[in-house]
Amino acid sequence: MTKGIFSRDKKRVVANSTENTQLAIEHRESINGSLINVGVLSALLLSLAGAIYVDPPEPPGQCFGENMLLAEMVIVWMSMGMFFFSTIASVVLYMDIDGIPTDMLLQHLYNSQIFYSIPHVGTCIGICRLQLHMVLIR
């Protein structure tokens, strides 16, 4: 028998133990905190990107034409979309993790690792797009 919670065929090795229950509770609290932080950060950055869209900074002395201004607005809209998506995904995943019983939580987290990284990746992509916007307006 292998050590740990899961074997190689993704089935539980230990059905229900106190260590696994304590580990699941700690994971739930940690993930909930992380999702709350990412959701709030995404919401704040969404408002920042909205402010940039509504009141863009004045272009410096060199003008790149209408196409470049349109490209800048598309980049801002895409970053706003990523921040909105990250905020909504954080809320949905927060509610999802609260609905899972503690004895099934570790198996659920193991099977859905990619979904719980979506808000973090979306926020990073949105930040990169805002940085690209800042580079274009210089």
C-alpha cells in the first residue's frame, strides 16, 4: 500500500481519519482565504481598468494614430473581462468549496485542481494586459 492520501489510480487509500479531516479543514480555510483575496484584488483592478477606459491618460507628444488608440482600448477591455471573470470564478469556487463535505474535500480538490487555479491565472493575465497598455501609452 502506498503512503499518503491517494494512490496512483486516484482512489483514496485512507477512507476517513482524523489527520485527513484536520488536513481538509486547513485546506478549506486556506483556499477560502485565497479565493477571497483574489476576488477582492480582481474587483479593485476591474475598477482601475474601468477608470482607465473612461478617462484615459493624455497621449504624449507622439501620436500613433487611431489604430493604436483602438488597440489600447481593446487591451483595456480584455483586461477588464479577465478581472470580471476572475471575480465571478472566485465567488463560484468559494461557494463550491463550502458545499463539499469535509470527508470528501480532499478527493474533490484533487480532481479539480485546474479549476481552483483559474481566478489566480485570470488575474495575472489581466495585470499583464494592463502593463501592456501602460507600455503602449508611453
